[in-house]
Amino acid sequence: MKEAYNIVMVSTGHGPLDDRIYYKEVLSLKKKYARIIIVTPEDKDAPAISEPGIEFVSLKRAGSLASRFLLVFKAFVVVMRLRPDVCHFHDFELIFAMPLLCLFSKCRIIYDDHEVYPEKALETKKVPRMFRPFFSRVVKISERVLSRCIHHIITPVENLSERFSRFHGNVTTIFNYPRRDLFIPDENQMAELRRRYRNQIPIIYQGGISEDRGLFSMLDAMKILRHHNPPIILLLVGPISESLLAETKRRIRTMEIQNNVAIVGTVPHSEVVNYISISKVGLVPLLPTKRFKKAIPIKQFEYMACGVPVLASNLPLVASYINAAGCGKVVEYPSGEALASGVLDILSDDERWKMMSEAGKTAVRDLWSWEQMEKKLFTVYDKLLGTV
């Protein structure tokens, strides 16, 4: 029998079907708790989902960094009305509402820190460059001071947990590993995709598309690879801003690689696995920024779960997983030349490709799956609610 606690997940920056929030944490917590409410900005493109015990409350989507902070008060009002037993929040700016929540509510509070926000503040283009160091400092101090109102902190990487552990006693690392039961491809959809890209070798980049995630380096690589026989086609699967989309299309035309790049855009979470599964190489060409040097991108584990060898930048955490599993190749810097050479190297030996494919699947199955992280999530909730 499920426990009759009221769990509220809150985000001002993620959509209702966010990979970590919905497909991992909520679907796991649904096994134990009778009512879970997800409070996020509206997403008109998200597919309608009806799950017993899961409710959705929409906030008006913020159009700027300033409006996201204004959205905090609205989110606080909604949470107070819902009277949660646990408030599990997922964005830095919501930390400013936590003192009020502590003052006017008896709920237990979890801060799920997805990113290294002080470093992200140094790189954001939403703040003028001259103000970024000050903004980063504000973020760092705010997390330190306001975390006193928080009962538990969850992070997706050990280095973040180590930072919070210096001033908070309850910190748990829950890695953003893939949920294996969501990475079972649909044979009919795969067949359709194979027909669409027949006589071509698909390689894939999946996730948020941006310049610092190596977009232009991937285009440079495709220019080098455009005369390969059979043709290699890059599938760009994920969200991209309108301005960057226009620039990307312009560069594709200029480079004459229209037949080598497919901008797929955002697809439903359940369909991502099909695009990955038909691909021969999965790209993680993140630039060596301070933020990415401390990050573990989920996409590399998703490629591994589908048996797709990984080609990635030689970032410390990214490389450690690929080298440990033997499931791909890292390049010192993700230039177009290095990526093109890496793709050809992975494709050059069928037996080695099969070995890397199996190594990735085995590592996710045995070591790096969400099923292991689910147990840690349950432990956090059990302690907070006094059920252990």
C-alpha cells in the first residue's frame, strides 16, 4: 500500500516531463507515495500524460532571467496552497523562497541541484559580462546561507556534493544515470528511421544544442566528412534556440553539408532511444568550460545503454567513464578535425565497434543505471519522513 504523503516537485526552469524530474524521480517516487504534484512552467509541446497519482500544475513560462526570479513568488504561493509534506525543488532561484516556506510551512525541503550554478553564472549570456563575477558570487553565497533552511541536498555529481558538504550535513549524490526500462527501442519506429536515412551512416548528438556544447565543431567535422562513402549524416536531436537555429542553417548552406546534417529538433522522450539506436557513434563534444569540467552529461550513458560507442571531449568526468568502460574514444579538444578523425576511427573496425557497443551496454546494466540511484532516492525520503 502506498504511503499517503503529499510530494510536490517544483521547477521554474524545467518542463513538466523533464528527464530527471519526471522520468526518473517522479516515476520512482510514484511506487511509494500516493500523490505527487509537479509544478513547472507550461510546455505546450509536451505530450499529454495521464498517470494515476501524478498531477501537473502549470506556471506561466518565464521569458528572461529576471522573469524567472519573479516566477519564484508565484511558485511559492502555489506550493503553499498545495500543503506538501515534502517540497522537492530543482532550480537555484527557488532557494530564495525557502526561508518563507520554512517560516509558514512544516514541510520537509529538498534542494536538487542539477548544475554547478556559480560556474554557470560566469558563463551565462543572459547577464552582461562585466556583472558575471558579481552574479556568480551572489549565487555562491546564497546557496551557502539559504541552504540552512533546507533539510536535504541532492546533487548529480560527487564534486558538487563535496562542496555542499562543507556547510551542510545532509547531502546525497544521486547520479543522473539512465532508466534502463525507458531505453528499449521500438522496432517499427527504428525501421522507419532506417528507411529515412537509408544508404547513410547516422551519427548522433542528443540533448540541448548550443555553441558551448560543440555545435559548430560538429558542423566543421561534417564538412571534413562530407565526401565519405557511404555518406555520414549527423542527427542533431534536441532543443535549439531560434537565433542559433538560423545561424546553424546558414553555416550548413555555406559549408554545403545540407545532405550531411539533419536538424531533428526536440522529439518526445520515449522516441529519443530510436534515434540513438540507429546511430553508429554518439557525440559528446562539450567545450572545456569550468561548468562542463565538473559535469557528467546524461547523453553519454544513454548512448551506452543503446550500445552506441561514444566520442567525447577529454573532460575529466566524461573521460573517466568512457575509459573505465572501454566504450568509446576521447579527443583532447573537440575541434572539427579531431571529431572527424574520431568518427572515422570508431567506424574503421567492425569488431572493435562491437566490443565498444557491448562494453557500454554492460557498464550501464551492471554499474550505471537509475535503478541503483532509485534506492538512494528512497533512502533520502524515508529519512525525511521518519519512515525508517
